[in-house]
Amino acid sequence: MANFTGPSGIAEVVIEKVGVSKCKLGLIPVILLGILAGAYIAFGAQLATKMFVLFQDPGMAKLVGSSVFSVGLMLVVIGGAELFTGNNLMFMSVLSGKAKLSDMLTKWIVVYIANFIGSMLVAWLMFNSGLVGGAIADKAVAIASAKIHLTFGHAFIRAILCNWLVCLAVWLAIASHDVVGKIFGIFFPIMAFVASGFEHSIANMYFIPMGIMLDPTKVTWGGFFHNIIPVTLGNIVGGALFVGLTYWLIYAKACKRA
């Protein structure tokens, strides 16, 4: 028996099991799992921030920081949680008529809000832990400041590219039947998106609020919304269309015609 599932099999799993089961989840489990996912991504974000300053060589700092960020999605996929960006793949179930558009959108909204709560929780705990100071605090503010000064177009396009890779990471994780395979499937796409400087809405729910807590004169809530709106829209396009729609057209629709 093969220890992995091929692309057409992955499409079937996403349509028949993942998307449908997520739409059927009750409100309380969705909220709790959404909070966990926001916290898990925040764990990866705070660890990446530390790694960015622990290495004097900029290239090594970016490589290590980008690599450790992947722990966030590993916790989400393997540990079990509901992440807005990964849930953009639910669009495949809607396209196949297995789930209602209204149910998908409701779950997206609930999970998105819950992700924000989880991200903010970890940001607040880190801020009050005494672990974010000196060079780490300076780096955290610099990351947040850079994000809020992106133009709408730049943020939107970087977000498309980001969730294209994030949803592919989820796609590859589904392909594997063992934990090690899932870890490798997640690691490389996530490392690639962070190292490339792409924009992830849920990660930014940690990065920017942390910058606000550390230096509200440089990083503001107005800047947060200036970033999060185009990034959220771009993430939806990258995940639902560039991955979900494309693979549905290639595999699910072709199988239906056969």
C-alpha cells in the first residue's frame, strides 16, 4: 500500500471529507479550534521573530526564521485546529455541490474572528512575559512597521502568493499518511513563503498587534486595518482560486465528466 495519496485522491479527500466535515462542525468547536489555530500561528511568528535577530548573517537569519515559522501550520494540521487560510480550500466542496456557499462563508467568518482572538492572546502573553525586549522588540516593531506601510496592491499580491503556498502545504500534508511525511509536506512551502516576504493574514494578527503593544507611536490600529484588508482578500484569492478552483477544474470536474 502506498504511503501517500496522489493529486486526484487529495482532491477527493478535500471535497468529500475536509470541506464537508468543516461545514458540519458546531459553533463552539469551531470557535475553540479557531482560537487554537490563531495561537499556533502566533507561536510560529514569535519564534521566527527571535530567530531573525539571533544570527548576525542576514541570510542565515532569514533561513532559520522562515524555517521555524512552519511549526505553526504543523500544529494546526497535525494537532488539529481551524485556520482561515487553510479553510479557503473548502471552496472545492462548494464548487462540487457538497457544501453550501452560505455555510462555508459563515465558517470562514467565525474562524477568522477566532483566529484573531488566538493570535491576540499569544501576543498579549508574550508582551507580558518579559521575553520581548531589546533587539527582539526592535525587530518586532520593524516587522510590523514594514507591513503597515505596504501599498494595497503590494499587500494583496503578496497575500495571493502566500496562501497559494499555504494551501499547497495543506494539500501536501493530506497526501501523506504518516506524521513525518506531513511535517515535510508543510515545512518547505511555509519556509518558502516566509523567506520570500509574502503576507499571511493570521500571522499578521500577531505581528502587527505585537508592534502596537511595543510602540504605538510607530504602529497603529489604523495601520493594522490598512494591511489586514488587502491581505485577507489576497489570501482568499490565493487559496480558494489559485489552489481550490484550479485543482477542482483539473481533477474533480474531470472525474465527474468521466
